[in-house]
Amino acid sequence: MTMETPKDDLHQDICFNFFKLPPSQWGDHFLSVPITDSDFNVLAREIEELKPKVREDIFSLSSGAIKRKILLIHLLISLGLSYYFENEIEETLKHAFEKIDDLIADENDLYTISIMFRVFRTYGHNMLSDVFNRFKGNNGKFKKSLTEDIKGMLSLYEAVHFGTQTDHILDEALSFTLNHLEPLATCHRASPPHLLKLLQKALHIPQHRNSQALVAREYISFYEQEEDRDETLHKLAKLNFKFLQLHYFQELKTITMWWRELNDTLDLPRNRKERTVESWFSALVINFEPQVSLGRIMSAKLYLLITFLDDACDIHGSIPEVTSLVDCLERWEPDYMGNLQGHMKSSFQYVMYVFKEYEEILRSQGRSFVLEKMIEEFKILVRSNLELIKWTRAAHMPNFDQYMEAGEAEVGAYVAMACSIMGLGEIGKKKDFELLRSRPKLVRSLAAKTRLMDDMTDYEDDMKKGYTANAVNYYMKQHGLTKEEANMKFGKMIGNINKIVNEECIKMTNISRPILNQFIGFGRLLDVLYTADDVFNHRDGKFKDYIFTLLIDPIHL
């Protein structure tokens, strides 16, 4: 069958033009990418033709080939294909885990055990970490001979990031793997180039904490260089990613046009930040699958709104003005704006505009109850924002715990998670929003991580503009530490939070997997946005690389 979309030469043109564009024109640039319904149909048809063969090849293997199945499930996850086969995967792993002791009894291959550990924990099965004791010598340390197996070492390093607070052996494994993998990452002759690149990516952000879309795109390139690759599986992965790209281009068109119309309708102040592509990308990190396309658009609009609101209140609003805005939002009457003027009036109109769109979508889905939950979470956000503004303007110095209580709500984590659940459509039930509102340990931990990572990233800018409501600032003052010392403490806190999140993901069996994935996806967003670079605000750093990887770098069929 001849492929009609998108042409590789088109991708080359996109690449060439993209790097000449100033960041403010990225959204406009994606408007020029031609997409038709037939483009979607051609790719969808080819994908549907290949899926039965892949399903047959993997899930029809004999019962004696369970480990082989698990290794192939890992491939499905890495290539971004697992969502096509969720039922088969869950059924396979359920039966396999019932036989886990027999399954691993005589297995001494580091790569195989590490992959099994990762796959089982990904799907909520608590495979015990003591399985890695078999790789230790008589001296109680990991065997030096393991370092010769680069793929095994890399997979062990990846497995470490599924660790909980009681998986102490994984702390040892982290030191062991880093000591050997980090030097390899800079030694270009030590391993095949494609494996070296995979290693470098993993050391930046492990697969478990990275955007599934980025992982899939990078793994497609890696898998292409593997001599034992399954050609059908590889072709399906490439077709699927091209299909995803069509959705992504369409979403960027929608968001860009919406932003233009919003500016025309509300006449927003000209000195606002424009973050259309960044907001879409943030939504993508949480949910990358095609069926959540509308949800990504809804989340992107929320992130744009929060960015505007933050600037309006933190920079342009006096305390009385922000108080008036919060009072109007508490009333939530679209036609009542009291004495709001300027940025505060624009902010109120912007909020009402976005939530009116949400209301129309939810009504069409027969899910109007969700709007009430979203409004409730949004009000919590603006109340907390006002509290922090009052603290910073009055030079109030709360203790660190008091700040974190307010700051976890103000940073937008709760309303962002609510929006992700809303974007799932009928999958998001009333009980799921109630669970979120009850602030279980998983949710509170993610909010705390958001606050810490955001404030570590923004500390210098916050201090320059006199905005003292910052976790690093308060922690330094309370404990008499330098910024570097406070950041080291926060790094340890974040490491512990990651373990708590992993633990809670195994424990929380009372929610559906799609809902749990929203929380996991939000955690991934934090690592992508804040690891080594402020992705949301520094467009010419890692963010530009990410957009190139996802949307510009051509996939050749």
C-alpha cells in the first residue's frame, strides 16, 4: 500500500523552517502542516491490518514462553503500542504473577529479571526487589562481572526507579549502575552508537519518569538498529507514531486558532506570556494516546489560563485587586465583575470563557457533574494564590510546613489532575473526583513534589522580582542554610517522594488503571519540565529538542 501521509519530504521542510523560527511563531508554523481526514484513514487502516498479527505473535505464545511474552510486553510499552493491547497484557501478567516464584527460580540473566521487574511493577504487581540478591557475590556486593552486560546494567538502572521506601537493595543498585554507566555515557567507543544514545537518554530521565511519547519516538529509532528486531512490530510502531503525529498537529492547530480567537474576543493585554505549544506539550506528557486528544486540548487551555492568572495576580495586581478577583470567582456569576479593571477583569473573563467551553463539552457528554468538581478545584487554586501574595507583600515568613500546605494547592497540581481526569470522558467517574478531593497520600505527594521542583527552578527569578513566597527561601531562612544546602535537602525529599508515589501506585487497588495513569502521568510531567532545564519557560533549551523529536524528526517507512 502506498503511504499518503505525512510525506517524509514534508517533514524535512518542517525541520528546516522550524529551526529558523523565533519561538513565538511555533504555533503559527504548525498551522501550515496540511492534514486531511484521508490522512488519518490511511494510517488507521494500515494499523488495523497489522494489529492482529502482532497480537497473534505475542499473546498466542505457548504457556511455556511466559518470560518471552513479558519481554515482548516491555517492547510494546517502550514503542508506545501497549494501549492497543491493554486487556491482553493485563490478563497475561495476572496469570504470570501467580506463578512468579516458579518463573524466576532458575533465571540468572540480569536483563531478563530487570525487565520482568519493570513490567510487573508498571502494571501494579509487587514483584519483590529481593530478586536482585541473586546478582550479589559472597561479599554482599553486586558482582563485577555484571558490568560487562550493558543492556542488563541499563535495565537494572531503569528498574531502580520503581523502588519504594522498603526496597533498600535498589538504593545499592542505583549506586552500582551509575558508577559504571555514567563513564560509559561519555565513552563513544564503549558500546554501539544506538545503545549509547539510549543510555544517555535514560541517565537524563529514566523511561519510567519520562514522557511516553518521547520514549516511544526515541525507542523506535533504537529498535531500528537492533539486529533481532521484529519487522512487523517495528512497522506498527512507526505507523502508530505517524498516526499520533497527525493528532498532535491537529491539536496544535486547534490550540493556536483558539488562542487567536481568545485574544480577539477578550482583548487580552499585550504583555501576556504566550505558551500555546508549551501548554499542549505539558498535556501530552500526561496523556499521549490518540483517544485522549480532546482531553489534551482541554488541559492545554487550563495551563494557558493558569499561566495568565499567575502573571496577572503576582505581577500586575495589588492585594485589594486580587482580593476582588477572588471574591468574584467565589461567587462564580459570569455577568458579575464588581469593580474589576485591567488585568483582573481580563482574568475573570478568561476564566469564565474557558469554563463555559468546559460546560458545553461536559453537557454534550452527559457529565455536567464534572464542572462542579472542576470549579471547586479552581477556587482552591485562586484562594491559595491570594494567600501567598499576601505573605510576600507583607514580608510574612511562615514556617516551611505552613508554606507547603498553601503552596501545594497554589501551584496548580490538584486542578491539573482534575482536568486530566475530566479529559478521559466517561472513564472519569464521580468517585474519581471525590478521591482526588480527599487528597490521598499519592496526590499530596505529587503536589509536594510539584511545589518543591517549581520553587527550586524559579528561586533566582522569584528573588529578583521580590516574590519571597518560595520553598527554597523559607527553608533557607528557617534552617539557616545556603541555597545549595537547601537544594540538596529538597533533592532528598523528592527522591523519597518518588518512592512514596511508587508505593502508593501498588497499594491503590481501589481505582481503575486509566485514573491511576493520570497521577503517574502528572508525576512524569514534573520530571520532564524540571530536570536540568525549565522546559516551560526556556524555549531554546530541552523544550526545543523535545518538539523536534516529537514533531519534526522524520520517521521513514
